[in-house]
Amino acid sequence: MADVVTLTMNPAIDLSVSVESVAPFHKLRCGDGRRDPGGGGINVARAIKRLGGDVIAVYPHGGVLGELLRRLVDREGISASPISVSGETREDITVIEQATGSQYRFVLPGPRLVESEWKTCLGTVATLEHGAQFVVASGSLPPGVPDDFYGRVAKQAKQAGAKIVVDSSGPPLRNALAVGVFLVKPSLNEFRILLGGPLETEVEWVNACRSLIAMGQAEIVALTLGDQGGLVVTRDRILRAPALKIEPVSVVGAGDSFLGAMIWSLTTGHALETAFRYGVAAGSAALLMPGTELCHRADVERLVNYVKIQGI
């Protein structure tokens, strides 16, 4: 049995292209594109696999793009349990404007899943999570999947003895937290939406994290802060890491790399502080890569030496 099971309910083909400049109504000549398998859980699985971890990815796929997604996941060497669905897998597009360095991201909603399809995904996870250390449910939910889906996954994981990790937003995240999770990894913007406030200062961030922990909604809150670094809060510890000084090539997948590296590190028996250090290094390493290339192990191992963790 794999150490980690990842679940991606709304996977995508991530198409990345570049163009000299973006202008309306004109035919824009793009450079060579690249396609990567995408969606939160798949990206987490890719990061774990690259770092040498044992992971299996569960995801629905359908149509021509779904078959391409399956091949791209296989190309990464990831063990997977894909579930065939009737709708066409989505394709997301990232466009880099060379003249300004700006990045434009176009995200499609994904196919509608019928009840039998999302229940099959839930049942597939249930068969795999026994013996796993972690179940990672990451990304948005496609149309047709109920908002309490990740809450159902959390209940299953707890019954199987696995630690549930959730990286999502809005009602799906709120429903998972109502059940209680081991670790939640929101971005600062997702955290503000969840808590319904501006959360401008570090003190406010810490207090908000502690409120979730006090209510039993999470044991660990890993808050990613973009160019301000990251924050990890437990019941008795507060860890802060400033961002590494890196000129980003692409920001796509940095949060997934962060989470994948943290979970990989925890599966190897590292302390939470070390796992946080690897998370920051992997998120930073992803910034060096084009499109959704994500982090590479050599970069992670190099950058981890520069990550500074401060206790608060």
C-alpha cells in the first residue's frame, strides 16, 4: 500500500504557451507549448514522486483529453487509479506575455459528474486508504459533486486510520474542516475568504490559525503567503519562514509543490520543522520552472539549505 493517496476530483491538462504581447482581436502567434498533467492532487503526487515518495493518485478522466491526461500521469511514473467518466476532462491555459513577463491563467470549470461517478471516486479512495499514512484531497470540485464531498473523504480517512490533508477553498474546504482534518493548506487569499476578514497582519494570521485548531477543525494549519513566505501553526508551535529571493518563471503549481514536499517529508519521519523547510524549498523550486513543470529534486535539495525557520 502506498504511503500517500492523493485525490483530484477536477483534474486538467495544463497547457502553457508564450506570446510576444497580448492584444484584443489580433491573431496571436504563440511559441511552442507544453502540456502537463494538472489539478491539485495530481500535482501533489508529482512532487512526492519526484522526491522519492510512495504515492498513488486517484482521479476521474474522460474523453480525448482524459486519455491524454492518463498518459501524462503515466509518463511521470506515478501509480494511479483513474476512474472513467462520461464528460470531457478540462484543459487549463497559461499564457506568458514575453514583453511584460505577465502571466495570464484561464481556468475552465471541468465536466459535470453524475452521482454514480463521484461515488465511484469516493469508493476507490476507500479501498486504497487502508494502510496509507496520508490521504490528500486537493483542488476544486467539478460541477455535480456535492460541497460536502471532502467532508465525506475526511470521515473515510479517519475510519481507515489515515491522516487527512485538504487543500481547497470555499464550501468544500469549510465542509472538510467541519469534520476535522490533520492538515489544511490554504493560501492567504483562500484563508481570508474562509474566515471572512482581511487578515492583514501576522498576529491576525496566527490568531485565525489558532481558532481553527481550538475548534478541532485542524491539527496543523500551513498558510502559504506568496512572496511573504509561509506560516505553520499547531496547538503549541508557531513557525514562520520568509520567502527565498527567487525571480519566478511561473507561479503555477508552487503551492502544490509546497504541500507535496511537506507530506513527503512527514512520511519519511522528519519533524514538522524539517517538513516545513522542505515545503518552502519545493514551492520556491517550482518558481524556477516554466508552466506547470513543478519542482525538481535537485533544486529542492539545494534550496532547502537556504530556508530559515523562525519560531514565534
